Amino acid sequence: MNVEYIRKYCLSLPTTSEDMGFGEEYLLFRVCGKIFACYGFVRENYFVLKVNPDYALDLRDKYIEISPAWHWNKKYWNEVSLYGTLNDDFIKSLIRHCYAEVVKKLPKSTKGQHTEICEIHE
């Protein structure tokens, strides 16, 4: 999996947008304005995902390719290496999980305006 594949997959999720809000070195993916993933061009082959705190710890324990995200709140954010044994389907499931985590916390009024975001399941 590479950055372009990650980009296309993230953008295929409803109401997802991308921007470089932290500068040209970081590609951010947002759902309704809230960040759920980030690809940093300064550390190619790594990207950062927002994860349920308990699941974040489980993932770090199970997979050497997953660690606390550098410069992000380590309670919620994991860094995923694209090197190693993680297959594309598993990485896509992680992306769907982080998307769903952000959607869960959106205000009801936002969810009401964008009913398609509630259709994504982990």
C-alpha cells in the first residue's frame, strides 16, 4: 500500500476531504472537518490514524508496525508503518475504524445533514 492508495481509499469515504492544514509536509484527511488520518511526507511509508484508546493499545501490543504516533496525542493516535506484514485489507479496516471513531463524536446536527456518514461500519 502506498500514499496514493491510502489517499484514494480515504477519499472514497462519505464527506471526506483532504487538505494540508499543517503545511506542505502533511496530508490530512477529514470527515466533516475533523481529522481522522494524516500522511506525513517527512516520514514516508508511515501514516497516523485516530483510534479508540483501548483498541490503540491492543494494536500496539499485537503489531510491531503500529506504535504511538509521534507528535500526536498518544492516547488516541497510532502511527502505522506501511512496511511489514500488515495487508491492505487490514489497513483499510483501520482506516474505516478511525473514520467511524470520528463520526461517532460528531454532533447530531452534523450527522443529520450528512446521513451517508452513518453508513460506514468497521
